Amino acid sequence: MANYQTGRLSRMPSPSGDDPQAEALKRMELVANLLDSAFLVPGTNQRIGIDAIIGLVPGIGDVITTLLSSYVLWEAKRLGVSRLAMTRMLGNLAVHATLGSVPLIGDAFDAWFRVNQRNLKIVRSHIARRPQATRS
């Protein structure tokens, strides 16, 4: 459940019985995996996501993937991630959007940089450092 006045998730259990924070992390992980590493490139050990595929569309592809990637930031904000962590995540997304828009090189960069996995790691690190009393 969300507390829309503060933008943070409440600590009340959801109807499914899971912790709202854990549910948010599951959603973020699903999006990060889909965008960054959903598919194995045949004949290689390299994984790519729909980010790298959609990014091949000139111009609009990188805009779409940046918007999709901003979901992880939105969930992080709802979880109450610190300003410093949000700034780092936004910086990652800015680098992704800027370098990802360079023709050809940007497409390879998208497959390598994995902005959503990086940002999810920042969120997990922030949550792990919180005092136990603030976690459910």
C-alpha cells in the first residue's frame, strides 16, 4: 500500500501477505531483467534486454527505453531511497540516455551498461544499510 502524502510505501502487509517493500523490489527486478538481460544472444554467453533491441530504432528508441528505465527510479522514490542514491541513479540514467543515443556505439553501450541492473543494485544497497527498525 502506498502512502501518497509522503510518497513512501506503508509498512502494512499487502493482501497477498508479502511485504510492500519486497513486492516493490520484485517488480523492479522484473523490469530490470526484462530491459537489461532477458535474452541470450545465440552463440554467445552475452545477455541483452529489450532496451538494446528497442534502442536500435533511430531517435525514438532511446527515448522509449529511457522512459521505461525511469520506472526503477519511480519505485525507488516510493521506497524512500535517499537523495544521494536517487542522484546516483539519475546520473546512471543520464549517462545511459546520452551515450545510448550515439548511433551504433550507443547500441553496444546499451547492451553493456545495464542501467537498470546498476540502479537496482543501488536500491538494494540503500535498503540493506537502513536500520532494522525501518524495514518490515
